[in-house]
Amino acid sequence: MTGGPVAAAVVGSRMEAELIAGLLRSNGIGAAVSADDAGGQEPQLQLDGVRVLVAAADEAAARGLLADVESTRSEPAGDDEAGEAPR
């Protein structure tokens, strides 16, 4: 690994960071969660964010995957996804 781990994402909670790390792992990208919150015992210490770390070599792929997920999430929902019954 060249250069050590880098932050692919910084989010507001350990739970969100674990979900992102799981998404990355399920797509073949090794990921770890790093938070200065006393091992989860002091969540109020997460004010500086929780980091999702990946290898420097995987940074571009990780950020690309996260961008794809974010763009999919922000697309307007169709009628079926908005809770309306199909016709």
C-alpha cells in the first residue's frame, strides 16, 4: 500500500460510516472506520466526524462508487417509488 490509508468519506455518525464501509467492502474495496469516540462509548465526541478509510490506491474507486450512489439517491422518484399504487 502506497501512502497509507486516506479518508474516502467523513460523516456524522459511526452508524453511517459502518454502512458506507460495508458498501465499499461489498464492492471489493477494503475499508475501515475511524472515530475518536472512545470506541463508541462517547458518541458526543464524533463532532469532528467519523472517517471511512481506504487504501490510497483505492481512493478514486471508492469516491467514484460513493458519488454513483449519491447521484442515484438524489434522482427524482417515479410514481411507483413515491408510494402510489401501480395502475
